[in-house]
Amino acid sequence: MTLLAQHEEIRWHLEQCAALAVRFKSGADVDRELEDALRELRREVEVHNEAENALIRVLLVRSARWGSQLIDRMVEEHSAEHAAFWTLLTGSVDEVATRISELNEQLDAHMAAEERTFLAPHVLRDDVIDRHRQ
């Protein structure tokens, strides 16, 4: 539930940043507002990534049926995705404003995929895990 609530917060902040970026790119004097909104989005993403990295491994390890190599691979791939988002979030207000649509689309798709997969209540059932181990 913690991770899902964080997803909602991130989506809200992304929406705010995207709206400000549109205004910024059209010449409105919202540099400071956008900078503050991006700072808050970065903080939310960082807090979420830390929580997710801590919780996901614990959730997966709870079941002895997940192999450690599979868990390591999942965590490695997930970390690489997070690094790609940081690349889009890094830079000046000008730079990030030009990438905000791409960030919004990719981050939303990433969170939606998590919600359909490892954050879905049915995923951690033993029968589902067994199917993936075969």
C-alpha cells in the first residue's frame, strides 16, 4: 500500500511539473515554480525508489520459491529503469522541461506495469511463483 500511495503522489507531482513545463516553454515566467516542482518530484521519486528497493526484495524473499538469481535479476533490471528516469530528471529547468512529456509517459507506464505485476495482490501467491520458476 505504501508503494501504491507513493505512485499516486508521483503522478500528481508529474502532472504539476508537466503543466508548469508547458507554461515555461510558452514563455511564462514560471522558472522558479517549475524548479521547485521538479525538486519535489525528484524527492518523491528518490523516496519511492529507496522504499521500493527495500520492500520488493523483502516481499520476494518471503517466499522460498523465488530463486535468489531471479530476484537479483529483477532488482538489477528495476534499478536500471530507475537510473533511466533519473537521467530524464537530471539537468537544468530548460533541459528537464523539454523532456517532461517523455518522462511522464515512461514513468507512468513503469508504475502501471508495477501495479499490474509485483504490486498486484495475486502475484505473490505460491502457484504464480511456481509457474514462473518452470
